[in-house]
Amino acid sequence: MVYVALHQKNRGEDIFKEYNATKGLSDQTRRKLVNILVADMIESHGRVPPINVRVTYALGIVTLFPNLKDKASPTGYEHYYDPHSGQGYLAYRLKTVQRNTTSDFKRSSKSADQHGPKTLRETSTSEQLSGDECREAMSAMKHSADQPGVREKIKATFKHRQSMLHDPDQSSVILDHFPRFLDTPGLINQDFTMLFGEDVSGKFIGKWPTFYKPRIITVCKSLRPGTHVDDLLSAQEEANDYGWDSDLAAILLLIHLLPPTAKGKRHGKISATEATDHVVKFMKVGTSMVTFLDRVGSAQPFLLCVGEKKSSIQKFYVILDQKAIPCVAQTAVAAFDELFKAHFVFAVSYDEALCNFYTFIQTTMYGIDVGTTKESPRVKEIRAKVDHTEV
């Protein structure tokens, strides 16, 4: 059905030509594909096509073009049409065409659970302190010089800390109750591993250099040229004294694949270049940390890189509530790993401008809450594109 529809419409042949040549579709060609199929759907089934028809078209797309299939979704075509949430590229195009017919779109996307950093999780952690013993441990470790002892007490108060993080009255002062996060590197990794286990904790660092980094770079080479994209891509080819190292540059390229979207009429959309500043900031060695953090103000967690220049970082910090948590990491990849994990360890929502970016990393790279987390069609599309890219 999809094959016939594309061959009957003007420029439908161009879609096959591009797919056969590149084993994928550019954003512009994907929009053309969706527009042609929605027009065909409405012509054959009216302005409000039945759900099974939409599903059939979505299935037809990934059957005809298998590299567009998202392996992490239950059926692989949810980014084109998801019957459970009523979302997807076909649904969005239908909504545009039938603006005067709203009854079919009363279904809210709330049917898809929103799992993420703020989800309270059940863990099977043993040997946890409670009551007076817990309070004594919290008090004792505040001034202890015994770092191994501090780590053990942090581990033994994990469940109490999780309970506090999900209490609106206590979550904002968690670092006041557990200040050793501010001078004991490695506690973020320890708490995250207690939440998800060693296997999940090591996934990003394990797969980034050999699988994700080269594929993201390859996909980004097809992006529209721009100063920031060009600079990030050039960091992959040659050493640059002024830019980020190749790993951090590749992570920031992912933001250009998953750029911010406007959230409602009152919130303006920022550019992907501006959004990268929400992930990482640079501070020259010798600058006052207090002055710097006062100047940048409060924001969602971000990575602070301290060094003589961006290409030569001496120290990494995760900034949370205008406080600097030292990273145990000595590389940009491991430091970003800690930044991502901090969202879950401290139950902090993703920056609104980076929701697609972090959701992709959560479900695709760490495999957390796959199938239960609400993902935009763009997240699913880029996952399919990255998975099917050959390097």
C-alpha cells in the first residue's frame, strides 16, 4: 500500500532513490514521505482515518524501508504512529491537516508512563540504617576524615536519602544533609550503581567509543552546515587548542540531532547551539568558583570543566544547586557519565531544552525504562538512524 502510494504521487520516486543511495532518509525527505502518505490516507479513508489504517501505514513504512525501524520500540514503527499515545509523525501531520476536527485527538499522551530521574524506584539494597542509627551516621560522616568510612555510611543511608529526595520539603536541601558529596569523588557512581546495578552503570562508558561516537559523527555529517556544527565535526579530525576534545564535541553534536523544541506558546525555542551551554561550561584555572557560580545562576545540573583551555581540562565538576560536586572522572566521557547519573541520584528533572537529548541517552545508551518512558518521534527516529548507520 505504501509502495503504491509513493509511486503514484509526484516525487515519490525521489524517496526510494535517496533510501537506496544512503540507506536512510534526511529530515526533509522524511517529511515528504509523511506528507504523501497522509494525503493518500485521507483520500482513501477520510479526514479521520481509523487507528488500524494509521498503524498499517506506519508498519508499511518500516517494512518497505527497514533501516527506519526503531529496534527499541515494541513494534519499531511507533515514531510514525503509536496507537497507544496517538503520537508520531503521521499523527502530527494528520492533526495539521484536520485542525478543525479535534475529536480524534482527545487522547492524551499521558497513556505513556513518564519514567525518568524523578521516578521513585524499588531497590533490594541490604544493610540499610534507619531511625536513630541513620541520624547518627549522617551526623558522624559530616566531619569524618575517613573517606572509606564515609563511603560506607553513604551506602548505608542510601534508602533514607532516596526517601528524602522524593519529599518536596527535603529534596532541595539534600546536599546540606549529605555535604560529603561535595568533597568525596565517586559517590554519584556509587548511588547510581545501587539504583540500577553494575551492568547499567557501565553501559555508556563501555559502548560510547566503539559504537555510539563513530555513528553519531557519521550521521551528523549530513546536518546542515553551520559554524558550531562545523567546529564540533572538525574536532574529530584534528587537534584544536580552542575547542572541546573529540569526545565532548561528539556528545554535543548529539544535541544538534535532537534539538530543543518549543514547550507551549509562552516558552520560546532556543537553538541547539544555545542548548549546548546547558550541558557544559568552561572555567579557566584560577577563576573564583563562588564568583563563577553566582554569575551563571541556578539551573539544572551541568558539567563544569576547569582548565587552561577547553582542549586541556584539569578538573571536572557536576554543578547542582550552585554547588560543585567533584567528579572522580579524568576524561570528558566519564565526567559526562557522572553528569547524566546525577539526575537520577538526586532525582532532578532534565533541563527542558535537553529533554530529547537526555531521554535518548537514558533509553538508548543506558537502557533505562525502555518501553515505559515517553519518547518523542524524533528520539525514536534518531535511534533507528544511529543503529542502522554503518561506519
